[in-house]
Amino acid sequence: MKYFLFLFLVLNSLTTTAQNSNEIDGSLSEIGFYTMNTPLTETTIKKELKKVFPDIKFVDDAPEKIDGTMAYMEAITDVAEVYPAHDMEYLAYFAEGFSKEQKEQLQTSKNAFILVLYYQKKDVFTHSKKLFDWVYKKIKDTDYVVYDGEVREYFSPKTWKRDRVDAWENGIPSAINQLTIHSYRKDEYCRSITFGMQRFGLPDLIIDDSPCTNVTSVNQLLTIMGQLLLEGNKVQEKELFIDLEAIQNTILKNLISEIVYENAEKKATINFDTNVLQEEGDPFNLLYEVNFENDAYKNPQAYENEVFAKLFGSEDEITHIKHNEEILAASERAKKHLPALQKLFNNGLDQSSLLLKAPFTTDSGGNEWMWIEVTKWDDETIEGILQNDPYYIKDLKSGAKVTVQQADVFDYILYKADGSSEGNETGKLIQKYGN
């Protein structure tokens, strides 16, 4: 694992305290420098940090209590053994803007330097900004690479300036740049979690058991909640009230204006579980997990979709059509893919999602054809999460858990990890002949 033992113990110690008290008394930032053939010395770094933080104390071990500004540092010469960079597959996702040559150079760096800065909660913004500025001054006009241990990403001087030095507005960090969100499939659903809130004295946020097709909306919500917390909004009695109009950050406000529909209420109350245990790979921080349990809804995913509809609005059209020979032929071609899709799904989709279209009986006895995201596929029976809001079925909502039979499947869409998709040939024809 990337983290050296010292830091692992420090972070676990702080997290235990935070979870017991529901408060974070102090914060920290881990910064790693990969300096290629140029070693950094502790003497030089201490002199520079003393100018930035005049009252700083230098420690050789994890502090039991953060009662001021402190720093642990270590020069690494055996980089491959003690502080190795991640492999090329990892760097493809978490080293934005790096060329192949830069990534290869990073992996062969002969020198590294680890700095862990501790500071009190009252100083989280000022000290983070001073640290970011000092780091940029240190790496500007060099080939150094910075590893931000709080978000587990690598930065060049250019991306560090953009996402750390310049990503502030009126003294408040910009969540869009400062936070990283990891989203991944976990069993039937997807889990998303923020990284980067700890250095600002705030909990990281989780949305679990979410339909994987919701990952974009989930990431938008996590970013919005992160920004609201950074702007001083509080989780009170395990609730956070969201008002999109109240967000101060200009960049995020502009982005929100582009994604909401006219029917959006732009307001919602989010409930949290605040006693959350870490899973492998989670940030070593206090964690708050969104709780979509609601007695008025049959399953959490249905209420999740309702929350997204309230905040961002929704747009769902119905097309009235009689299936002609061309559409039916396209459906038959789609059905021939089902055995292979079943095998693919049951072998594990990883970062992909599979949608199937099937009929649902309307209140008047007809059929309304809608999409489901597949969560389980046993023999001929398929379980999933409804993706559409029915027009003619009163007691069924988007997000509901539903069951269909393979024999009734009309078409499919396979959303792939690279952003491409496959299938939905009938959809194109329905658009052509519908209404």
C-alpha cells in the first residue's frame, strides 16, 4: 500500500478520536515530493517552513494532540522500497495531464520527500492555502511531481497551481477542484466517496447502494454537499439542508445552472449516518454516509431518485407507437445478445452498467415499456432498478426494485467504462416512427 506505517498510525489515531467525539480537533495534510535526481534536505525544508509558519514545531513521531502547527518530514532515498509511485494503470486515472514519459520518469525517481503538516481546526483554511502556495513555489519551474496524500493524486506544477493554489474564492476552497471522488461498483450497486475533506477539518461523504446509472448525479450531489460544508453550512441532528440557490462558489453555481431542469425545486434535506466504519481504501477520516431510507418509499433507491428529481428536476418523455416489422426485427437482433450479456453481467461488470427494456402492465391493462438497470440475473429472472417514471402505472416510481423475465426483454444498452455504449437499436427506430 502507498502509505507508510507512520502515517497510517497517525491517521487512524485521529480518526478514532473524531468518531468518538463527532468532532475533528485538528487536521493534517500529507504531501509527497518526487524530485527525480535532486534530493531535498530536512534542513532546507525546515528553514522554508519556518518562514511560512513562524510558530511551527517539528516532530519525530505522531502527535497525541494537535495543539499548534507541527510538521513531520522524511527524506527518502530508497524510493522504490519505501515510497514508490503507483503503477501506470493507476496513473492513467490519477495523474491528470501527465504524458507517458512523465509517468515513466515518476516511477524511476531516485529521490522523494514526505511532509505531513498538522494544524488546528481554526487554521484549516489559512494553513492549507499557505501550504499550497509554498508547495507551488517549491516545484515551479522544476520537473518535480507532487503526490497529494489526502486525495491520492499526482500533480505537475501546472495542475497543482490550478487545483490547489488558484482553487479558492473569497478565502474558501472550491470543492470542484479540491476534492476527488472515487466511484466504483460494489456488488449490485455503486459506491461513491469523497477524498480531501479532512485537511479542511470536515468529514468525507459517502453515497452507497446507489444505481450505477446514477453515478453522475451522485458525484454532483457529493460535490454540492462538500461545497456547502466548506462554506460553513452544518450537519445538524444528522441532517443537511441543501438550497442550490444558497451556494456561494461562482464556478459551481454556473455549473449547476447548466444541469438543472426548469421543474427543479433546487432544495432537499439530506439525512446522514454519522457513525460509519471505514472500508478498505477509504480516507482515514470521519465519514458521513447519506441515508436514503424513507418509510414512504419501498426501497432507498426510489427515494434517492426522488431527491435527485427535487434538486435537479427531471425530463422523461413517453413515445406512443405500434411496433412495426423494422422495430420487431431490431428487437430480435437485440435478444440474440442476451445470453452473452447474462454471462458478462454475472462475471462482473466492474465499471460498466447494463440496462434492459421490458414491458410493465399499466393500470388499464396495456403495456408501458421501460428501462431497468440490472442488479441480478438468475436463469430467466432478472432483477433491477426502474429507470423511468411511468405515465400509466400509478403505484410505480423511478428507482423502484422490479423483476422481469428474460423472455420479455425487448432491447438492451450496455454502458461501458470508456464512456461508449452498445445497443438500443430499437430506440433509434422508435424515435423515427414514434408519436
